[in-house]
Amino acid sequence: METIQVTPIFDWLLHESKRINFLYGSAGSGKSYQVAIYLIKKLFEEDNITILVTRKTTPSLRLTAYKLVLEILAKYFPDKYEVNKTEMIITRGNSEMIFKGLDDPAKIRSLDLNYAWLEEATEFTKEDYEQILLRIRKPNKNNINQVILTTNPISIFHWTYTDIYLNPDPSIAKHKSLWSDNPFLDKTYINELQKLQGNYRKIFVDGEFGLLEGLIFPNFTIYENVFDTVKEYVYGADFGYTNAATLMKIMFLETGKFIADELIYESGLTNTEFTNRIIDLLPGSDRYTPIYCDSAEPDRIQELYNAGLNAQKARKDVNAGIDYMIENMLGVTARSINTIRELRMYSWAVDKDNRILPKPLAVNDHAISAIRYGSFTHSRIIDSVSEMLPFTLR
């Protein structure tokens, strides 16, 4: 059997970890892979234990941690476990590893757990984390129950910084890892990391918590529910394959301000798959609602249009669109986890002397681009119509 590739993260988990373990650092450091191996080891060596692996949403969990664990098991432990693919539960004897998205916290209320892994911990609310802590209560023969949080350190204003990183509680262990600690990292990936600037470099290369300086959207509200009257809405779409294909709903209130809602954010979708996903998602009447798309992709826009969707070219005035968003975007819905992550990092470019430049860094901006396409293009259309009328639209 092949030898499993481990890094110092795995050794740290074996020897230094505690009840609460906060693993943070740069992209490419191997945090997720090593935690997956550690929990698989628990699954095979400890009897009658329950392990929860979770992300904020089930689709993101299925594409990341669940897929990763299955790949490791298939490679190193074939035929030594069972999988319920419908429920996403892996069993070995009387022990089980359960995969559940926390888009509905009620999903875990009946669980008694020995171990829990919160992948991409910055997606979760503090309340989500506290609910999981309450479930870490199942008796364990070795008297060890643990919570593991893995993340890139997004912002000094996030609860993972204020309530975990800065917390002196001796039951909390913290471990920082960098891409340079991972000897198995692809050189092409390393080269891409080295191109990052500003907050992106601080977070994804240096593994440090992001700062407010240079952020384009330092203040926005996260809405659990939208109680205000939505006057009208449109959609914005950003195409992608390697990068995430994104569909955002832009909801304009009576005030003219808007709130954005993330509907699709997924990489690896062909344009036909993206089109079908939109058709399945939108009710029939909404297929006449404008979907403003990246005008640099006319063929893809035409495919959406041919499928019966009201796809239109968006205006691409980047800085003007950002200015409009700064002035008019109130925030996003709580389920828009990828959008929230983008907004918390989206920053202005800097020059060689680290001075801020009047242009954004075009990194991790797929949802933001879709919001800009939908909101700014629609606002310009409304303005042009109002200029043609002998009265002002209100």
C-alpha cells in the first residue's frame, strides 16, 4: 500500500491538539488534506465514534471535503469502509463520518459528536460554531473529543480572529501553516500565489489576517431575511469554468438601494450546464427578467438567450460600477457565503511602494462582477429612460 503523504500539520494534530483546534494560514499549506487524514485515522482506530465534517452549504461541502475524504479512502483504504452516497455518511464498523452542510443549523441538533471539522470556518457564523460545540458530547473511550477549524485568515473583524485567535483559553490550540511547509505543492500553483498583492497576498501567501486598509467594501450588512419591500429585481451573471460561474439576484428596494443574493457560485460548469442550472433555478416568469452578463462573452450570452432566458450584455465600466455599488449596495443575504468572502477581501491594487492605486485587484471577484453587471447596468437603463420622459421616475 502507498504511504500517505503527511506534513507537520498532521504531526501537530497528533501531539499538540486540544479540544478546540484552530488551523489557519496561507493557501496551499495542506490544512484540509492533513485534517482529512487525521480524521480518517480516528475513524479506523477508534470504536463507536461519530465525526461531523461540515461547511456552510451542502453543495460546497460535497465538492470539497466530502470529495477529498472519498478520494483518500479509495486510494489508501479500498473496500475497508461503506458509503451512503445519498446521506453522505461513511461508516467503518460502528463508527461513522457524517457530512452535513450547515445552511440549516437544525440538521445537527439531534447529533451527539466526538469530533467535528469546520472546513472554511470563516463561512460560519459564531452561532453556528457555538451550536457545534454543544454537540461535542458523545462519550469516547480515549476521553478525547475535538473541534477542528480550518481557514485562510480573512479579516481581523471576523469572529474567528476576535473569539478564537485572540482567545487565551488554554483549551484552544492554534497552528499556522504556509504554502512553503507543503513539499507536495505544485510549482505552477506556487508561481500563481507569488503574483498576489495587497490583502490577497497577506492572507493567501503570508497567512496573516487581512486588514481594513485598501478594502473596497469595508462595511456591508449580512441579512438573514429581507424584510424591506423589494420594488424590482434583476440578475447578474459572470461566466466561468476554472473560475466560478456565478448568478446573483439584485433586489432593489423602494429607496433605490439594493441587496444581493447568491444563487449560483460553482466552478467546473460548462456553459450548457450553467444555462440548465439557471433554467432549473428560476421560476418560469423570471425567465423574462433581465440577466446582465459579461459582454466579453457574446457566444455564451447568445446560448442563454437561445435557451429562452432574457440574457443581455452588461456595461463593463469597472470603476464607475464599483462607485455605484459603494453608494447603493446595502449588503447581501446570509446564504451568500462566497460573495461575503469576496467582499471581505476585495481591495484596490497597490504599486511597488505599496501605495493604493485607483483600480481593483481582479482576483476572487466573480460574485462582485455579477453584482456589478446587474446593478450598474440596470441603473443606467433606468437613468436613460427617465431622461427621455417629461417626469422623474421614483
